[in-house]
Amino acid sequence: MVLPIVPYGTPVLRKKCAPVTAVTDDLRRLIADMFETMASADGVGLAAPQVGHAIQLALVDVRDIPDRPSQVWIDGREADVDAFMPLVLVNPRIQPSGKAARAGEGCLSFPDIYGDVVRPAEVEVVALNERGEECRFKGGGLLSRAIQHEVDHLNGVLFIDRMESGELARVRADVEALLARTKAAMAKSR
Ligand code: ZN
């Protein structure tokens, strides 16, 4: 089932998400719905708060994006990214590393708004998967960026918070218009 994605201005996007206490069938159903939602929106990542659940769960799938390469290392060895996708991250802990890289980002909660964000090029990850097993790996390129963006969501942090002031100024009018639309829609549905 494709779920509605909440837009910027919805309070759940600013919540610090609660850890998942058990990987249950209900959680796996939510994961399946989130995958369907992410695919239908053409996204490379989706965090549970974006579909209204303030829990530490996010998905990433960076396949089929030839102009934005990704790398993955497992036990220090480079592995095939496509074979490693899609990724389910439950209760992820990350350690960004490497030099700063600037690249464009979008967010499914900010339709049609894109801006450059500077983030460390690599990230060490420890997370549970959809079977509740612990996974450790290191990501690079788009995969690193997408994971850092999604884990930010689990802490109530949004990509506009990471933009440098010039970039934020460039998108500010669009962000404010989106916020006004979200608030108007919330007032109407009250
Ligand atoms: Zn996002």
C-alpha cells in the first residue's frame, strides 16, 4: 500500500524518533508499504517519520542511478552495491568520515525543492535489518549521502538545516511557500 508522505511543516518531521524495540510482523508490513511508497515517489530513501511514524526506521535504495555512483565496503572489502540494495535500517548508528563532499539533494517531504548540501563522503553504519540481524558496513558516494540524510530524519533534522546560508537563501521562498501550504492544509483538516 502506498502511504501518504507528509510535507515539511508536519510536526512529526521534527520529532526525535523512538528506537524500535522489536522487529515484528507489523514492522515488516510497514517496511513493505514504505518500499512501495518510496518506489512510487521515485525516491532513493524514505524515513518512517515521513509516513507519520516517529520510529527509528529508514529505507535506502541507490540502484539505477548511474550518474551518482555509490560504494559499499563490508569488513573492509569493497562489495557490489546493487547486490546490497535495498537497505532497511532499523535503529541505525552512524559515524560519518572522509572529506567533505558537496552535492545536490532533494527530499520527498520537500517536493520540487533541491539544493546542495555538504556532507562527509563516507559513513560507517551499524543497524538492524528487517530480520532483526545486526549489519555493519561502510558506505560511500550517493549511498553515504542518502544514509546521512535518512538518519538525520530520525533525529528530526532536515536537509534545509544542513544547507549553507547562500543555498538556503536560494530555496527559502519555496520552503516558506511549502510551509504555508502545509499549515493551511492542517488547519482545514482540524
Ligand atoms: Zn528527506
